[in-house]
Amino acid sequence: QVQLVESGGGLVQAGGSLRLSCAASGRTFTKYAMGWFRQAPGKEREFVAVISWSGDRTYSSDSVKGRFTISRDNARNTVYLQMNSLKPEDTAVYYCAGALTFKSFAEAYDYWGQGTQVTVSS
């Protein structure tokens, strides 16, 4: 069982940066690939990035590639999403999630956090 708690969201101006954190509880954290997803009002949940259990593989959506970086610290049971050059279209609730496989679709993920709001003003 893995419980996930996101933090670090907030209001930022376009062009700014935020770093999201996702703290995991449970001794099996290192078994899981960890992903970030986001959901804007009126839109479906969208894949953002995923990192393998060891951290040696990452994959990001085209919409954030070159701007967002996913990383993890297994000693701290934490996964991060560094978001730079933020745009108003990045405004959404951001969720972290855990999956036993390295996937980019939400159905593969077993555990989800409660989400953290990111708002980017123009």
C-alpha cells in the first residue's frame, strides 16, 4: 500500500517556476514507477511525466518537454516535478501517482494523491 501527498502548488506568473513534491508513505515506494498527471477544469486528466522506480528512465509529454523535469529521491520517498517557463495553459490540478510499470496512461496507475492546484497567470 502506498499513500501519496502532493505539495508545492500555488499561483505563479507566466514564465515563472514551481517545484511540486509528492511524499509517499509505505515501504514499497521503490517498487513503483511514479507519474505526474494534471487536470484542467472541463478537461480530461492528462499525462505529464513518469520516472522509473530506479530513476534511470524518464518520459514526458510533448507539451512539457524541455520545461518540466521529473526526479525522485528514494531515500526520502519523494518524487518531484520541477516546472520552469510556466504558461497559463499549465494551469491545472496536478496529481502524482504510482504504478508497477513504466506507463503514460492513467489506467496503469494504482495509487493517486489528492492533487495540488497550480495556477499560472498571464
